[in-house]
Amino acid sequence: MRVSVKPLKSYPLFIKPFFWNQKRKYGEILKPGMLWGRVPRLFAAVALLYGVLDRRSSPLDPVLRSLVTVRVSQINWCSFCVDINSATLAERSGSMEKVADLQQWRSSELFDAKEKIALEYTEAVTYSDQQVTDELMDRLKQSFDADSIVELTGLIAFQNMSSKFNSALDVPAQGFCSLPSEISESREI
């Protein structure tokens, strides 16, 4: 990593329950959390936003949310994000099939029309050489209401921030998801 984490005892008390929860859920503290935790107010803001976007009452299906986060992670070459978000996608979808086919989502029969339009929108928002057109938004509105579009856009924006943060600081994968080498090592995204 390009910036080191601090010794665990040096983080403020209010962050330690988050770390405890990560250790309980994942078996270890997540490196990005420890990096964000170097600036406690920033950590709190990021944790709050993530909690809002990944809540149970979200209008977006959990599998769809995971598809979006993995795709953004792939585009931004975030090894950590692809690792942890692929593990979450596999858990939510019940298999590795969608994880394995995500880079070819346009031609894959594993993705339904709603997932495909969400992934098309995800790429339009994420790639710097693309833009969201009125035509794309009209097609998106056929599958999502206004509140869901706002939430989807917020999720894409958050994952772009998170994956760019991790990629810039060279946060490595922590071994949550074993991916076939052609998926995990491919930069042809």
C-alpha cells in the first residue's frame, strides 16, 4: 500500500466498534477502513454513507447493488473492491456465475433486462469517455422509478469514490473471493 495503516491502538474509540464488526464479519479488519480511519471525521462520513446505500430497505435489490459495485470496481482496477464485492455478489446471488460473467454482461444470458440497463448506466456514469444520454435515461426509467434512479446513481458515485481511493493507495485484495485468474488479473475491462 502507498500509505500505511496506523497501529490499532492509535485509532479513536468511536471507530473501534466498526473495526470489531469487520473482524467479526470478515475475520479481519479491512485495510480501507484503517486508511479512512486515519482521518476520523472522513471515516465517519464514509461509513454513514455506505450504511445508507447498503441498507435492507433500499429500493435496489441486493444482487443488483452488488453487480453495480463489482462492475465499478473492475473498471477502476480496484483489487480490494473486486475481491470483497465479488464475495458479496456470490453470496447474494448464490453462485459465482454472475461474478464470472460480469465483464461480458452485454452478451451473457445470466443478466436480466433490469440488470443490463443498470449496468449500462453504471458504465456511462463511470467511464470518463461516456456520458448519460437522454435516451439512456428514458430506458432506465422503464425499469426504475425516480427514487431508485437517485439511489442507483448515489451507489455508483460512492463506489467510484471508494474504488478510486483504494486503487490510488494500492490497497491489495484481502482474499475474500477466489476468482479465476483470467477474471482477477484482467485489465481488459
